[in-house]
Amino acid sequence: MDTISETWGDLRNNVKSCGFSDCPRNRDKLPIFFDRSEDSLSKVKFLVLSQDPGANLRNEVPSGDPGEMEDYLIGGCKKDGPTGNTPINKMVKIFCHNFNPSTDEIYWTHALKCVPEDDRDIRCSSGWRKCAPYCREYFRKELQLLPTKELVIVALGNYALALCRDILMDRSLFYVGGIVTCVRKTDVNKSFAFGEKRVFLYPFIHPSKREMVLKRWDHDGKVAKKEEEFIRKIRKNLEVKC
Ligand SMILES: [Zn+2]
């Protein structure tokens, strides 16, 4: 497997050009990876892991230019954007303020950096199986390069959770189910070891599916309550009042 460099800038360059020579991504669908200056990395206390950059993004940024896409997403985090069940709106709701994922204490990244050949493929297991083993190495490196010794990961949806469980709990990368049970069972005070870091993992139902999932699987309301508990803990950690 190709090697990954040791600095944030090198990592970004590797992701953007994808250093994995047999990666299945479409060369026209470049990965999203927000830039960060090395000195802003020490600020990061929260990492939000989304599933993938999203096919709809290409409708919002018809040029498909990755720089423009990143600007669009960063702009959405920094100001009140369009309403809807998007990861950006979910993040702003959780953290209770707008932020800049390139400079602030909240860092945003995606489980799948490389978009597979077929957008529709992303959401089925074959797309995940093709790309996740490569993107896992990038995510591992992101975690290693963040200097904080205590990190809170907010995982949005099944695929983000699968990647975190693989890395933190040694579960199969390809097990993408069980988020409802996982949310229910997660202890807000439990942390995992990653090198010298303590990592807290707070999974959330993906915002685009949340309404449907809760309606179907959360008759006792415990999943929604647990998500609220995560949010309270995060805001306490951030010292924000809403
Ligand atoms: Zn790739």
C-alpha cells in the first residue's frame, strides 16, 4: 500500500490526488478534504465524521471544481445556510454556533474521501467495500496528526460509525448496521484509547434519514433522548449556552 506523509499538508495532498494507486474513485470526482494550517490543529477538540461529500453537492456547485465545493461547504458552516436535513445544519444545531471547519475547534471530515464511480454506489455495500479500506488509512492519519489528547468524535450515520468502530473497537469495517442499538448503548462518559489519545465517540442517526429511522425504530424515544444527552455533553465541553 502506498505510504502517507507525515504532515497535514502532505496528507491533504495525498488525499486530493489519492495516493492509493488502485483506488476505485472516478478521476472526475475529486475528494473533499478541508485544509487546515498546522497551527490551527491544536485547537481541534471535536471531529465530525460525515459519510461522504454527497452527490447533491454537484448540483449546488455545477462546475464540480473541488475547491469551489470546499468553499461552498465551508461557507455553509460559517453562516446560516439553507434549511434541511443536511450534515451542516445538524452540526450547527449540535454545536449551537456556526464555525469554520478549517480553523476552529470543530474539524469536519468525511468517511469516504474518494467518491466511487457511481454516486448511487456510495450507499450500497459494494461502494463502501471498494473505498473504505483506502479511506480508513487517511482517517487513521487524521487522528494521529491531531495533537489533542482528548477528542470527541461525532459520527453522522452508519458508515461513519462503521469506520470509527473499526478503528476504535476493532469491529469489522464492513459492518454498517446497528446504529440505533449503538446510540442506545453508548455511555457518554466512556472513552477509547487511540495511541495516547482518549477518544469519545458519539454516534448520531444520519440527518437525512433521522425522521424515518426514529419513527420506525424509536418507539420509546430513547434514541432521541440519548442524542440529546450527547449534545448536552458536547455543549458543556465547548462551554456554550444555547
Ligand atoms: Zn482514493
